[in-house]
Amino acid sequence: MDVCPFVPVRNASMEDCIWCANQLGSRLAKELDIPVYLYGGAATESHRTTVPQIRSGEYEGLASKITTPQWKPNYGPAEYRPKWGASMVGARKFLIAYNVNLLATKEQAHRIALNLRENGRNANNPGRLTAVQGLGWWLEEENLAQVSMNLLDHEVTPLHVAYEESCKDAEELKLPVVGSQIVGLVPLASLLQAAEYYMEKDNLFILEEDQKVRLAISRLGLSSIGPFVPSERIIEYRQEKQQSLLIDKHVKDFILSVGARTSAPGGGSVSATVGALGSALGTMVGLLSYGNKKFETISPIIRRLVPPLYSTMMDLISMIDADTIAFSEYMDALKLPKGTPTEEELRYAELERTMKGAVEVVMDLARKCNDIWPLLLEMAGFANITAISDLQVGAKCLETAVYGAYFNVKINLVNAHLRDVEYKQQADDEIQQLLQMAKEGTSAVLKAVAARTALK
């Protein structure tokens, strides 16, 4: 094995990946007796953080290199293993293999790659894009050249920046760009980043995630060589196909699962569902007041109000499963061994951690519901009067969701496994405040609607 990276994709942090890298490195050394170097986020030495740094000298140079103090492996023997060499285990962000297509020569593509990649031409001539590796090559089967890049951190250099900068240099060289290509899988966030860029650039109003993904695919030309199928190429979508989630159930099946003789899904998931429906109704009322000549004067206001309502709806949808998952983690902690004092203490610590997690899920649910009261109140003043009752229903749904969170938090705070007195007091104080905010928010929206309907 040459290199093994751990990459945080979902419900995992870089710290989790660093821990995994150390665990694997230790086991490789103990069980296979091989030298292991940590790299990326798991690296312990600045001079051996990247794969190229560790590979310097190649296989042939390892025999002398591994015996020096500065190249002592993190795990395993500082000895040359002719049949193995050494392995690298690390933690890094998702690497995106990205190619921009040109009707040009390999040399012209490489010239652009040298301008862009972080290392540039040499130490005195660095490139413009941070956390980017690159070169130019010829793709024989497509009869075109490519600026081939590894985007090491798409939050530092996003897809659209790599594409637009390639287009800029190609234009200066009078070379046509004919789309681009992602090799392998890609994080959803990277495509949404691109969509947001083009939406802002062209003043577009797009809410739905699938439409944003379609915009990014179109603007980046990702289907220029072969079809870019989101369900197959976006890593989060691939994962969702393998998971059984509450949000993927039909309404009838979800209700039946709530009504079954099981503890989950329960009040937390139902509260998230009701809250999501409340925000959805607010979004709907806004959209019914948009795109019609009759409401043209308020279009800028709607374009400002609807996106955060839609975003809250999506966040609350995700909490339908988050609450059930949090409860399941607590139930798993109950099954931990408790035969010795050490096991008992570890079990108690895990029970308290998972119970706090369950509290935080519904606490965050209440926070998100309360964030949108100002938006609904403003919308109540001018929204399409024929849909105003939907706004009233939406407000009561959001209030009910916060009530659900309140009852859920209160019952969990008296759980015997939650021993942190200070945390319990802070959580109790906050949920009381959140419930009061929901009551006041609902009352304000309903009064505003009543004032308008009284004029009719």
C-alpha cells in the first residue's frame, strides 16, 4: 500500500480522520512490521506534510533516508523494507480531480497549468491558485488537450475559480474552452459553490438544490465529454442511495412508522417535520407572490425573503432523521459494558455525551424555527392575500415545532444520565426563552394577517 487518506465526507470532522489515521498507522506497524509516515492533517513534521515531500528521493532513496532522525517513521521500524518500502496514512480534505478541456496543444494546456498551479514554474514564479496541482496533457480519445488539476481544498480554490481562471488564460492565448470534466466523485458543496457564484454573477433567483446543481453542470460544461449524472457522481447522493432515511419514506409510511410500537421516530422527528412544513408554507406564500406582473413591485423583497425560508425548510428536513439518529446513539450507549468501575465510568460518559447530543438536536430545531419570525412578519404585510391563510397555518406549525422541542428538552434534562448541572441549567433557561420567542412570533404574524384581512 502506497498511500491511504481519510477524508471527512459526512458526520465526521478532520479530527476524526486524524484519529483514524493514527489508529491505522499503529496497526500497520504492529501487525505488518512496516514503516508508516503520517501526512496531511495527521502530519507531525512540517517538512513531511505532503505526499511529494515524503516521496522525495523515490523508492531508491528510501534506504538511506529512513535511517536519518528527520525521516524516522511515525510508526514502525526505521528500517528499509525492500519488498515493501514505506506507507503513508493521512487525513485530508476531499481532493477533486478536475480537467478543463481546450481545443489546443498539450504544450499550450501545460502553459496555462503552470500559470495556475500553486508551485507555478519554480519557487520564484509561483502560480495564481492556492492548493492546486496541475499539468497539461493530450486526451487522445477526445482529440483535445486538458488543463488537468487536483483541487486539494475546494474551499480555498473552488471549482468555478479553477474553471474561470483557465478560461481567462485560454482567452488571452486565443484558445477555445469546450467544457470541463470531473474525474471520480465530487462533494455536493463544491457544485453549490459554483452555482452560487453564477447566480450572483447573473442575478439569478434559484432555490431548489437540484436546479442549482443543474446550473453548475451547465456553466462548467461538465457533460462535455460524457454525461454528468448527479446521482452517480455526487458523493452525498451516492451515500443517500445506500441509506434508509425517514425523509425518503412516503407520507403514509412515515406516519405509520410514528404510530408503531417503537420509541423512534418520536416527538423530536415529528416536531422537525411540522417545523419544516411551517417553513415550507412560508416559502410557498412568498413564491405565489413572485413572478406575477401584479406583484412586480415587491419582487426584490420576495427574492430576499424566500431563500432563508427555503434554507430553513431544508435544515429542518435534515433534523427529522437527526433526532432519531441521536436517540439511537443514546440507546447504543445503554448497551455498553459496565462490569468494572472503568467500564461503568466510560459508559456513563458516553450516555451523558449522547444525551447532550439529543438535547442539542431539538434545541437547534427551536433556534432555526425562531430565526424566521421576522421574515414571516414582513411577508404578512404584503403577500398574496389569497394565500394568507397558508401563512397563518405556517406560523402555527412553527410554534408547534418549538413546543415539541420544549417538551423534548424538558424530559431529557431530567434524565439520570445527564449529570452536568451547569449544562442542564443553561439548556433549561434557553429552551424557556425559545418557547417565549415562538409564542411572541406567532402572535405578531397572526395579528399582522388579521390587520390586513380586516381591511378587506
